[in-house]
Amino acid sequence: MSIEKVDTLVVGAGQAGLAASEHLSNNGVEHLVLERARIAECWRTARWDSLVANGPAWHDRFPTMEFECAPGDFPGKDEVTAYFEAFARKIAAPVRCGVEVTRLAKHDGGAGYLVDTSDGRVQANNVICATGPFQQPVIPPLVPELPGLLQMHSHGYRSPQQLPPGAVLVVGSGSSGSQIADELLRSGRRVFLSVGPHDRPPRSYRGRDFVWWLGVLGKWDLATVDPDTAHVTIAVSGALGGHTVDFRRFAQRGMTLLGMTGQFSDGRLSFADDLQANINSGDANYLAMLDEADAYVERNGLDLPEEPSARIIDDDPACLKNPVRSVDLADENITSIIWATGYRNDFNWMNVDVFDADGKPVHVRGVSQEQGIYFLGLPWLSRRGSSFIWGVWHDAKYVADHITTQHRYLEHHATIPAVVTTD
Ligand SMILES: Cc1cc2nc3c(=O)[nH]c(=O)nc-3n(C[C@H](O)[C@H](O)[C@H](O)COP(=O)(O)OP(=O)(O)OC[C@H]3O[C@@H](n4cnc5c(N)ncnc54)[C@H](O)[C@@H]3O)c2cc1C
């Protein structure tokens, strides 16, 4: 079997793989990017039709290329795809599409790794795994398959028209769940939303977008997840020009808010008694951010308009005062459940010792303990911003520089004879 040799193999041509390619090229590192589908495939086929970027174009981008739209706009998923395609052309990224990496193992008796792909075998000194932070949709096994009930993950949701007539239960109150529930409500559906622990930063405050506030307050740079809030999702939306996610206002518009989804029995789905607590902690998170923003304005003497109306928290809607603890799906004519319940990783193809007992990659800023194996694009890889477009670009620079430093050591080794001195 002929084996193609490359110094560094990048697996995946999403934003992480492309950022890696830019920095590797800048450092003169020979590399190849293998992508099982197309560039930015997830933005093409794993997002709903109306999805726009969570951050405005001036912020959610690589530092080396701007979006074509106005800086304050929230690019749609097709614009994001086009952006990455154009970026790949701009940097002449050596991407080979339609090639899936199926197995990676140490090259016994040789340097580096042997990588099996759908198009043959590759030998690489370094492998950067850039296969995405959100790989396999997770649906908790709570509701069995039932006639007349469509269940799907947010990964497969496209638009309200895709769903059968009837009410919809959306499970999950992060950015995906809250945006999908809002869209369904606007389309005229009856919507039930199961709300878990969440943060909900203001979309903007005192004339500045929340991405700016998180930046100046140093929150994108936080290096470790607080174990107490690791399970908390963030509800933000760039939809319809961008607005703060406010679950009380969803309820005012007719949405029924529910606690965390529990067990299903005899056609009834139960919900935890935690709705009020989850809404309250979301409000507390929101107000804390306003406080921090005000303190920043004060300390730095910024001339930003005050915005007292942002502090108004509406009265509790009825579904919050008297939470519904169980719902009979048939009685409520719930014909669809959309599980916006997150993703798990899939590194089964990596036959190397770089994972902990839970299967999570062990690494420091993307550099694993196994020489030449790197990760990019994982949530919190180096900091909070790591899985976002601009964040992965900085992580990719670190990884490319690490590879380059290793090259420098080997170049030194090749040019200077080793002399052993003895006493
Ligand atoms: C609904 C949603 C909305 C988001 N919105 C934003 C946003 O607005 N702004 C933002 O900054 N971030 C956003 N994110 C987070 C993150 O930016 C995206 O998930 C982004 O797609 C991650 O980029 P990536 O390159 O790390 O991974 P991916 O985009 O998932 O790319 C990985 C690539 O690897 C390929 N691949 C996987 N396995 C293999 C294999 N074995 N062989 C070959 N190729 C393989 C895949 O086909 C894919 O193209 C969002 C995430 C979700 C789920």
C-alpha cells in the first residue's frame, strides 16, 4: 500500500482546521487538511435555516479577514459558510474535501502516526484534531418512540414548517433551545419550553454589545470553568437584529415555561420543581453583568449613556407562579419534541493514549501528552472563547507555534553534532 507522507495532518476543515492551516502556512509548516464533507460543513448542514451568528460581524471573525456585511450585522449561516470558503481560498489552504479520517495510531517502528482515511493511508509527524466541539447530538433517553410524536435534536431542526401541526415541547434553554422556541412561537405554534440552569447576558447594555462587555471585562479570557457552573448554558441570540433572551417575555407572549424535563410515564412527562430557581439565577447572572459593566464605566470614566430600563425585571408570569409539574402530551396536543440538549465528543478513531477515564482529551492548550497529537476547537481548550471563531484562531496560533518550536529543536539536532563530554 502506498503511503502519503506529510509533516502535519489537520483533521477537519471547519473554523478550527482553517485557523490551524493559516498559522501553519505562516510558519512554513508543510501540512494537509482532510475534511470528510465540505469546508464549514457544520455551518451548512447542522444549523437551522434562520440561524445567524451569535456575535456581530466585527467580533465573530478571524482577526485576518472581515465579513462583507456591515460590522454590526449578525451574519446568517450561509454568510458564515461563504466567509470560511473565501478564507480558505485567501490563505490557499491545502484542504482535501470528501476524505474521512477513520483511524489514527502510532507508527510502530517509525516516527509519527499512521492515519487511515477513506482515500488511503497517510503518515504524519503531527496530527491536529479539529473535528469540532459539537460532534454527536445527545438526546436523553426519557421519552420512548410514540406514534404521533416527532422527536428530534436541535441538530436536525430546520424550520417550523418541518414539524407536524400541533404544539411543540422544546427541551433546553441555551442559545439553540431559546432561539428555536422563540422562532416556533413567532410562527404561531403553541410552545412549551423546559428551562434548565442558564446564563443570559444582556444582548447590549449602555450602547455596547455583550461580546464587547465580555471582552473588556476579561470574561472571554477566563481559563477554567467554574465547577459550580459547568452545567450552565448561555442563552444569547443574534436573531432579528439581536435581542436579550428574556424567558419572562416569552411567557408573556404565550409560551409555557417548565422546569427541567424528568420522567415519562402513561403519556405524561414530568418536570422538576426548579423553574423559579433557574429563572432567578438567570436573572441574577444578567443583573450581575450590568453591575460589572457599570463598575467598568465608572472606573474608566467612559462616556456611555445610562440605561436604567435594562434593570427592570418583569413580574412573574402565571407559569412561573404556579409551575406545571407534569404534562399529558396528548391532552396538550404536543406532536413534536425538540431536544436542544447538547452534544458529546467522538474520538473513537483516535487510537492513542491521550484521553482520561471519561474519554475526554487530556491536553494543555491543545497540546496533548502524546508527542505530535494536538486538539483545537474544544470548549474551554485554553479559555472561554476557545470554541468560538475568534478564540480558536488564537489557540491555533499557539498549537502551530508549538509544532514549529519542535521543528527548530530537530533542525538544531540535524546541524550540530552531539558531543558527549566525560570527566
Ligand atoms: C447551533 C450553533 C450555533 C453556533 N453559533 C456560533 C456563533 O455564532 N459564533 C461562534 O463563534 N460559534 C458558534 N458556534 C460554536 C462553534 O463556533 C461552531 O460549533 C463551529 O462550527 C466549530 O468549529 P470547528 O471547526 O471547531 O468544528 P466544526 O465546524 O464542527 O468542524 C469540524 C469539521 O471536521 C469534519 N470532521 C469531523 N470528523 C472528521 C473525520 N473523522 N475526518 C475528516 N473530517 C472530519 C467535519 O465534517 C467538520 O467539517 C455555534 C455552535 C452551534 C452548535
